[in-house]
Amino acid sequence: MSPSSIAQLRIDELAQRSGIPSGTIRFYQREGLIPPPRREGRVAYYSEEHLERLQRVRGLQAQGLPLSLVGDLIAREDAGEDVAGWLALDTAVLGSHGGGEPVDEAALEALGLAPDDVAALERAGVMRRDEEGALVALPGMLELTARLLDGGVAPEAIRAGAELVTSRLGDIAETMATLGWETFAPERRRISSREPVADEVLDKFEHLRSLAQRIVGTLFREQLDEAIKARSEPFAVETVQRSGGGRRRQR
């Protein structure tokens, strides 16, 4: 196919068709995410191939993947590799940051949460801002927050508890991840050798993550029962003693 039969787009035309600013297109080009344009003198011409590549880059970014991994996946595709397994693994490891429940900030205020309380919940990771700056919450967390408030838990207690629990859970998650990292040593060596092991790694990752969640959940139930018992028993004993002493005095 001759060059004249291929759609030739200047960068402003490519930007208009792709919806991506020309500055971003040049950045992608510098990063190797799209091939360089064909040049005629000082004029650069892009093609449908560039448009398709830009759409692919944006599609991968929309799944929450950083550009470094987007570039790696595209390079694998260019080499003829099926990246479906790697894409599933990257999404499982990194998670998707596009989800979350939209939060009505006026509704939060009506529930009794002040801006400082909302900011604290953001720091704790219970809520966050999306790319447009809108507030979103982890699925189910907004309902839990409302139930806590309805149950009489003060907003300052919720914010303090969220920050503390998130911090402690972060420590636990880091410990579990560190313990599990060596489990993947054989796969890491194979990945370094460019072997196609994504599906195997994904299966092991999902299995170990499920086990870790079960371990933490089981231990937490036991620890919670012990903590409640430690808190409540002294109070119960003291209450019984006071009640018994009062009856004896009445005799």
C-alpha cells in the first residue's frame, strides 16, 4: 500500500479524532508508547495505526494501569504475545481505581460529617477523589458509615477509628505481602527470562490472596472476641459486686 493511500493526519487532526491533547500525544511518543510519525520535511504525518495505538493506550490506562505497565503490555503485544493473562494479573495486583460509589457531599454533611471528618476518611482510604475531583467511596463503606452514625457512633470516633484501623490493616497487609513474596521466587525468575507464565502467576496470586484474607478474617474474629471479653468482664464483675453490695446494705 502506497503512503498516499494511507490516511495522513497532522498532530492537530490526530488530537481531534482521538480526543487526546497534542501535548499528551507527543509525550506518549517520547515514552515509546506510539511509533514516531512519518516525516516529509518539517511536517509530521500520523496514520490510523497511531489512532488505534492511542485508543489502546487509553483503554489500558482506564483499567488503572500505570504507563510503565501499559508500555510493557504494548511491547509484548507488538512481539506477538497474547497479553490477556498479563493484563488480568496486572489488574488483580494493582486493582482498578476507576470504581467506587459516588458520594453526595451534601448528604454527608446532613449525616453530621464535617469537612474535617470527610478529609480524615479520605486519608484513611475510605473515600477518595477521582480524576475529576469528585468524591467516591469504597463499595459498601458509605452504607457502613451511615449505619455507624445511625447507631450513635460520633463522627470523631468514626474518623479516629477509620485512621487507626486502616493503619493497622496496612501493617498486616504489608506483613502478609512480605511473607508471600518469596512464594513467587520461581515465577519471578521465569518472568525475568520473558517466559509466558502470567496465567500460572495469576492463579497462584488469587489462591494466596484468598488464603491470606481467610487467615486474617479467622484470626480477627478470635482476637475481637478476646478483646470484647477483656473490655467487658471487668465492668460486668464490678457491676455485679456493686449490685450485690447494695442489696446487702438494704438488709
